[in-house]
Amino acid sequence: MKNKTLFIGATHGNEPIGVNVLKKIEKKLKIDWTIGNPKALELGQRKYQADLNRSAPGDKNSDIYESRRAAEIICWAKDYKYVIDLHGSKRDFGAFVIITRLTQETLFLASMIDVGRIVYIPSFCKELEGPISEYMDCAIEIECGDSGSNKSELELERILSNFLKKKDTWTEIDMKAKLSKMEIFEIYDFKRKLPGIEIDDFKPTMIDNEKFYPIFVSSYKDNYSIAYFKMKKIQDIFKHKQLR
């Protein structure tokens, strides 16, 4: 029977916060964890040949390292009840949970994480396609910002330690009580150019008579523009049409 949790750190090689915290935790508790992209981590870069978190479901015979690695990790994940993929951001927005497959199981797992926000990210555009968590039975991501600070590492250590204490006793009643107190968002649009006003992550914004909540502001850049995603609040996650 599957009853373990697999933690993944450094899915992006320039986000070492998960690896740093998992190394601390394993000195106190027995945990199963892996480095998502060890080659990129060694280089201190987001990717080695491709973005691992845009390479799922992967191909074990691919010439691309991240495609082979995605297939390998997804195969391992079949032996685990839960998978938690740890990410870091330079954005100073604290920690929140990301769900890429909206199911009762992922909501249950997300509710055990001691944060105040959940962001549901469906793969509606190429910028969002291929996250490894989407191809696992029950997996979430935890996004941490400002990931370069000692404060964020301590906060992630607290979050994971608390999860490990409660994961075997958590109930559906606990889940519903916790989710009722959380802010839950859904990403629904991707914009390539910033408007001529200041916008910030999770701050309600009105543009062209449309109210939305920005997220990952300026996290995706190219030579011509700065991008951000639009989110809307979900009032009752259990009535969402995508919930399985």
C-alpha cells in the first residue's frame, strides 16, 4: 500500500531552496526526496537543455536530458501516495500551493499545507504545458518567495515539518475547514506586455473594466516584453467544473 511522500527539490536548477530545506529536515526525520534536475542545479541555471517542469510526460529515449528525467521521476512517483514539488521565486509573495490537476485528492493534500493560498494552474497555453505534477496521481507544488532569504527557508522548513506531523491523521473534515479559510485562485490568461500602471502579485487590479489578480509578474521575460498571468478567485472549489 502506498503511504509515503516523495519530495522533489530543484526541479529548476536556480531554485535550490527545496534542496537546502530537505537536507535540514532529513537530519531529523526519515524522508524520501530527490533532486529534480541535478545537472541544472550544478550549473545554477533554470534548465540544462530544457525546462524540466515543461517536459512532462517525458520520454525515456529522448536526446533531451529533461525529457528523460521527467519520465524517470513520473515513474518513481507511482510508488508514492503524495508528491510535493518545491519551487522558489525571486518574487516576495510568501509561500503558496500550486495545483495542476484539480482532483479531490490534490485538494486534500493541498489542505495539509500551512499556507493561506492555493493557485490552480490549468495547461491552457504553451507557457504552462508539461508540469511534472500534472502526470502524477496526487501531486502539488509549493512556490516560495523570496526564495533567496533565510526567512523563506525557515518558513518552508516549518511548512514541511508540520505537514509530516499531520499527514497520517488528517481527515476530510479537516480539509473542508482548512479550504474554507484559504484564498483559492485560478490562472486563466497570459499577457506578454505590462500595462502602463504598476501591478503586483495577488493585488486586485482593474484594467479595461476587467478585475483580476496578477501573478508571476515579470517572471517570464524575453527581449521584447515582460509577462504576467491573470487570475480569478474561486468562491467554491468543490463546485468547479474541472474538479474530478
